[in-house]
Amino acid sequence: MTLVRLTPTILSIAHPGDYGLRTIAVCNLKGGVGKTTTTVNLGASLARNGKRVLLIDCDPQCNMTAWLRAEPDDGASTLYEILRGQATVRAAAMPTRWANIHVVPSSPKLHEIDRGALAGERVLWARMCDDYDYALLDCSASPGVVLTNALTAAQEVIAPVQAKGMALAGLERLEKMVNDVAARAGSDVRLSGVLVCLFDGRTTISRIVLGQLRAKYGELVFDTVVHENVKLAEAADKRRPIVDSAPTSRGAAEYAAVAFELMTREFRATNGPESVIAAFNFPSSTPRPFLPPAPVATLTPSTTGIAAAVNPHAASGSGARTQDAGDSPASAHHVSPPSTPLGQD
């Protein structure tokens, strides 16, 4: 079977009942790869650039709901009520303490949806709304009706992966599922991005797998690599996005760079690179505090400036740091695979 992927430069997506917002499922069929971390922190970085962001927790474990302190009151609607046809996304969306971020909370009762097939595959799609610029869906690793609803409602899929030995095989399984759902539901959802998370450049296996991912998926792989960073784990414990809990940390800067890449992939398709510069606030290596939202900055269109801002090491030619450094700037870079055979350190 031939697998079809959406290239980053083609973002004019024909989606049944298009709502005028960009809907992205953050998905991988493997747990522990950074799906919730990516959804929360990418969403917060987009919101910091003035985007209206909706985060939808599609996991019955409710980790994102707890992270953003969005536990619903008694009687409030969750994704469970949406999939049962008892609420809409607009009715269930809750404001958070962070500007521009709303959340549709999850519920442990989502397990009942999968066990009893209590919902069709297009229920969530039919109940979306156009109140936001971005909707990010934090997906469970378990296939089922809930995951299918998330993929059917989405236009794109971003897959967080770890640079470990089974990364390629896992992505192939996910890609097949995405294309099967698209064919069955009549949607155009496609894999549009691969984000390497929890990266440790000190290990040979990480560098080899990153090289393999870039060789196979090309421009679908984000230039930005999210390194292992204790500040990201601390942000979850503090129940805050990292741009709020540690705004000058490496993790905050890297997710700001991921948000920049995501927005440039959108704008370049329609307006050209010059409009990207003026359209939003370029992420710096020392992000401002999360609240209030940062004003939009005007930057001079410069290829050198773009490269230096995304990769602070590019202009000087110095090598990118790979160790965990909570106060280090972002590192958005390609890592060339070494010649050492896979698995040898």
C-alpha cells in the first residue's frame, strides 16, 4: 500500500466542513513519547504569539486536563458528553488561567466509548466550532473510537517520537492508520510533522535514529529537536506550561521554535517568506514572561537573521549543545548520523 504524506509546503487543506481553523492531532501509537508535553507547550507557545488556541484532551487518563487545572465541575461537559452527542465543543470548552488558551477536558468515562462503541467516527468532527486559530488534540496511544474521532476531526497529524530503535516502525504504523482513517471517513487528514522529543545527543543511538528519520521523512521532520530537559518535567509537576514556569529555559525556547516552524509552514504556503516575518512574534532564545501576551514584533526580512534566531549556534558556527541544560537557549538543528552501526555506543 502506498502511503501518502502532506509536505510542509502544502497546507491548503480541503477538509469536509472546514471551520477556518487549523486542527492538529498530536498522536503516536506509543506512550511516553511527549504527546501531552508537546500539546500543552506547543499550544502555550502559539497562544503567546497571539493565536487563539483550543486544546482537546482525548485521553481517558486526563493528564492534560490535570496539567492545565481544567478539571470540570459537577455537571460540566467533557469530551465524553461531546462524543455521546450531549454537548458541542463550544459548550464544553473551558477558559484557563492563561491568555488565549481554552481546554475541552477529558473524562475517565471515555473508556466506555471504546468498550461500548457508543459513538460514531465523525461525532467530534460534526461538533467542532470556528472560535479558534488552532485546535490541538492530545491523543491516547490506544486505537479505538475516541482516537478515530480525533483523527477524523483533524486536518493534520503531528507525531512526537523518541529517537530510539522502534521510532521508524511506530511511525509507519501510525501513518497507515492515519491514511486508513482518511480513506474510510472521506477526510484529507495526513501526517504533516514529526517532532523528535526527549532527545539526548550524547548517545549514538539517538543521533543514528534522528538521521534515519530525516532520511525517510525529509522535511516532515521539524528542524527543532526537543531535548531531555528537567524543566519540562517540572512544568508538569507545577501544572503550568513551560513558557510560564520556566520562560528562559531551553525547553521553553525549543517549543517556541517549534511553534515558529509550525506557523511558517502555514504562512509560506500562501503569503511567501516576507509575510512570515511581519505576521507574528519571532521566538527569541530568552522568551518573555507568558502573561500578558507578548506584542507582535516587526523584524527585518533576513535569511541570516532567521537562521540565527532559530538556531543560535548557526551564525557563529559553534556546535549545538546536546546535554540537558535548563537555562540553555533553544537548539533547532539537524544532527548528522554517525557511521557507527545502530545500537553501538
